[in-house]
Amino acid sequence: MTAPTTDDPRIDALMAEVRRAGGRVTAARRLIVGALLDAATHQTVDELAAIVRTAGPDVHLSTVYRTLDSLEAIGLVEHTHVGHGPALYHVGRMHPHLVCEKCGAVIDFEPAQLDTLREELRERFGFELHVGHFAMLGHCRDCASS
Amino acid sequence: MTAPTTDDPRIDALMAEVRRAGGRVTAARRLIVGALLDAATHQTVDELAAIVRTAGPDVHLSTVYRTLDSLEAIGLVEHTHVGHGPALYHVGRMHPHLVCEKCGAVIDFEPAQLDTLREELRERFGFELHVGHFAMLGHCRDCASS
DNA sequence: TTAAATGCAAAGAATTTGCATAACA
DNA sequence: TGTTATGCAAATTCTTTGCATTTAA
């Protein structure tokens, strides 16, 4: 387990946004967004907490939850529900996710890729699809072939 | 809270399938599938248990869970994950769901409606979409306009 | 009669909350 | 100095499990 980055300039950018929204910049928050930014893929709260604790052993799980909630309220972070298992968090804008039910691999893709479907659902059911907040489940290439 | 149907012929049909699969037909199981079949929409385990208990007060929540698991293993029932909140159960074949994040309304639709998307995801990512096991979230017509 | 299903209690996983203390602005 | 954020413990919600007992086949 590696400690989260602390010198990524994106951390400061995000913290500036937090401040602008009336929030406060704390050590725990810097670590948490550092861990979020490091990640190659989306992460659960437990995973984030484990990384954060390598640098700040006292950061409590509830602090991670609350920090992510705050960041999400400001629009800096999103979480996605994945079938069973815990929610996945990631920085940045809403986008659709494919999640493999076998190996857990997450594939991000562009919202535009769902425009046709979105239009179809809007016309047919009057339903406004929110692409970011749920994952589409199935099998990834590797798991589908095996 | 109304007691579940007990004279729906579909109950017997489903029980026949249970028997064929080596399972046993019990009073609890008849009540549970009765409740499932009555429903206008998909239901949570708690909702089902409440209905079932009007006729069989001792049917335990864990029995409802286990019965639904068994029925799902045989392929008679499916459950769908809906963002936060508990899973929704329904009889019958896998199909996609739209769930309103505001009012909880569930819209079922035909798997074929997603064929284009499916083909696209397969080509682009090698991803095999399983349409039944997750809900696509958004706002229904009423909630979107208000 | 015997394997499967049930009731009950308890545990488990994921998340939220209350409250006193600490620390940012 | 006055909130806001944190740590901690405890509560909540949804679901699963172990075990002794009951019951369908």
C-alpha cells in the first residue's frame, strides 16, 4: 500500500474549489483527494481509506465518507453503484461505466456513446437517463471468452 | 396490506418447476410467489415479507431471502440492483429496468430495445452487457417535468 | 425416513449519525 | 472566535449464516 500523492497540482485546484464552496481544506481531505487522483481505476471507500491511512493513520472511515459526500455535493466527485458490492468513487464529471460481474473490471466511456439510447428512452418513456450514477453490468472481454 | 393470492394458476405452474428442479413446495413458498405475482411492480424483500405475513405471520425474513435465492437459481425470479435502496425482485425473464431516482417508479422494457447499444459495446469494448441485473437510473416523465 | 426448508438469533457488510473535541478561516 | 470537520462509538439498513427443528416427498 503506497501513500497517496501530496504534490499533485490537481489537489490544490480541487482544494481551491472546496474553499470557494465555503468548505475547509484539511490534511485528511488532501490525502483523500490525493488517493482518488492516484487511482488507475475507481475505488471503494475502504480502498481509499486504506491508502489514506498509510499517510494519516487516524483518518476515520466516516471521515472518508463525509469528505466524499462533501466533494460530491460540490460536484467534484461522483459515485457509482455496482450491483452487489460497495459504491465506487471517482473524481470528475459524470460518465457511464461498464463493470464486469466476474472480475470487477471497470470500463469508463463517453456519455455521448449513450446519446442514441438516451433519445430513445426520452421519446418512448419520457425518461431522462442519468448516465453516471449506475453501472451497466456484464462480462468484460477476458471473462466473456473464458 | 392484502394477503397474497393463493389461487392463481401461475403459482401451481411455478411450484411444478420448483419440484422439477428438486425443490420442495411449502406454504411459505406458495405465499411468496403469490405475493410476487400479485405485484403491479417489482418489490423489495421487506415489501414481500409484509404481504406474506398477512397470511402467514411466522414466515421469517430470512425465509423470504432464501426462497427468492432458490427461485432465482432455477431461473424463475430475478433481482435488480437500484442505486441506493434494497434490491427489487420480480418473476420471469431478465429484462432491463428504468428506475426513477426521485419517486422510485420502475419502467420495464424489452431487451431488444437495447440491442443496438449491446452490439456497440461488444464491438468497441468486447463487453457482454447483461441487461437484467442492474437498473438504469434517471427521472421519470413526471419527475423530470416538475 | 431423510434431505430440504424453516424459524430464530446472530453475524456481516456498507453506510450514516450523534456528540464532544480539534482545527481551519 | 466561530464554524466546520474529525474521531470515535453506536445505530441503521440490507443481507447472509449457523443451528436445531420441522416438514415435504
